[in-house]
Amino acid sequence: MGREPTISKYIEVRESEIHGTGVFAGTKVPKGKKVIEYVGEKITKKESARRSIALIEKNQGSQTDGAVYIFEVNKRHDIDGNIPENTARFINHSCDPNCEPDVIKNRVWLISTRKIKKGEELSYNYGFDLDDFEQHECRCGAKKCVGYITAEDNWPKLKKRLAKKIKKAKKAKEKAAKKTAKAKKGTKKEGREIAALGQALGR
């Protein structure tokens, strides 16, 4: 018989405007509170890497790559939270989160980083790296949203990459426009030549 889902006096689970199912504050949450424990299967680093790679390959191109459920506990072990009992797995990412994960005595907790109003959706930064960042678009809707799910430390690098991408796309667009204009110019010239030839033949 499986374990019961993890519960907390601070939370309730329902549909989210950010993505799928979300976790919301069922009451006012003070700053610095252990909101809910992130539970899961304790696995070795080797097994953690194997599962992450397998899930990434399985969900290639989707919003969730599976690695989001794995938390580092210590130098030897991680926790795979992809189990039905782990209610905390429904907490969505945000670029302006109100919670953050913290490992306390080899247990992972989601801690409130500020006062949270009743009914407000709980969130934390998933902390993804920049590998394949384009596969993980962010839907958090925060004013400071950077458009992709990645750790805040990566934001400066992300902005540089996006700037290069925009510059490259702009150059490609300008090149295509010049090519189109040249083609139109050539077509007009051919039209004039055909018209002139027609006039000459009609004389």
C-alpha cells in the first residue's frame, strides 16, 4: 500500500494559470516558514544522472524534462520526487518566486522567502542550467520574467545569448529582404525588356 500524499496546513492543490496543476497558499504564510517537504526516493548520484538523461530523452521538446523532480541532498545522494506521494512536485517555477528549496538534515523543504497571501500560488526557481534552454519556455507571467526557465545566476548569460539570436535573426531578415528586392527589380527589368521587344515587333 502506497504512502498518503504529503500535506501541509499552508497549502491546497488546484489548477494553475501558469502550468497544469499548482500549489496555492491555503492560508497566510509568514516569511521563513517550512511550507511543505519535498519527498521522494533516495537515489545515488549515478542513478540520478541515468534517470535525468532518460527523462530528458523521453520528453524531448516538452516543458518538463523530468530532471526538475530531482533534488541534490548531499554529495552522495539525491531525491527523486517524481512519486505520487510528493505533493510538492506540483509547485511551479517562477522568475519571481515566493519560496526556495533548502536541505535541512538531508531533507528537502520549500521555505517561504516572503509573506505569502492566502490564495497566492506558491513557486520557486527550478534552477535549470542553460543547456537546451529554448526547450523550457517560462509561463510564470512575472514582471521580471526572462522568458525561459533557468537559474537567476544564468540571466546575464541568457540575455547575451538572446541578444545574439535577435541580431542574427535581424541580419537574416535584412538579407532576405534585399534578395527579394533584387528579385523584384530583376522582374521589372525583364518586364520592360519584353514590352520594348513587343513594341519593336509590332512596328
